[in-house]
Amino acid sequence: MCPMTKCLARCLTLPRAAQLLLAASLGSLAFVLVMQFGFGLEPCVLCLWQRVPYDAAAIIAAILWAWKPYARHSVVLLILLTAIYLTGMGLAVFHTGVEQHWWVGTPGCAVQPLNGTSPDDLRRQLLQMTVPHCDHIAWTFLGLSMANWNIVWSLFLAFFAAATAAKVAEPPKG
């Protein structure tokens, strides 16, 4: 067996797969937070929605990692992770469509809620407001926006979780 095949086989076992999925989810969230707070890229509404699946996946992956012994519930959690990552991919596809003007975004794509208590507070908020529009691409890498990269990354993580579920569900050999 080649070293790469051995490494892949080890990655598709528990607890390693749970650790990798947890790290991938937390790493994804850390990346967007660094882009937001470190580089000043303000997220639009769809950008914020795309973070939710990673939040949920991190929680489920942590539960998967901690819930021993690994058994049938592990397969259910891995299938749930697959569905969560596919949901994230769907959000990223929708955002990509908005970026490319294939369809219109949500009503929240151009509006931020105001929370002032007086007319002066509301006026000040309106004058200081910078609204990131969902159809403006703020950052690209190799010609792809963050939403485009999220499609690729979410699909990869969904396949990884599904492959791990299939491997964990296999009856023991021997």
C-alpha cells in the first residue's frame, strides 16, 4: 500500500476524521474573521449566512469527536455533517449567483438594520453606514471570490464527511 493511501485510510477513521472536520470548520471561521477584522473586508448578509454552517459543523464535529465509543451514532453525525456542508455549499452557490448577477439577492443584501433611539441617533447611523452589497466582490484569489472558494471547500468537506461515514459504516473485515 502506498504511503498516500495509508494516510487517506487513517484520515477516514474516527477520531481523526472528527478532528480534521472540527479543525477545517474552525479554520474556515478563523479565516473569514481575519479577513474581516484584519483586512477590513466587511461581510454582506450572504457572507454572514455562509458562516452558520461552519458554526454548526464545528459543534457537531466536536460532539462526534467526544462521543465515545464510536458506533452507529457516529455515522448519523457524519451524515448530518455532510448535509450541513452541502447546505453551506448551496448558500455559496446562491451568493455566487448574486455576485454574477444571475439572480437578485435577498432584501437584506443592501440594508442594515438601524437601532437608534432618537432621530439624531438614526441620522448619525445613516451617515456613518457603509453597506456591503452582496453583488460586489470584495476579494478574489486566483480569479475566484470567497463565495466561489466556499463552494469548492464545502463540497470537499461534504465528500470527506460522506466518505468517512461510508468507511465507519463498513462491517469489520476479518
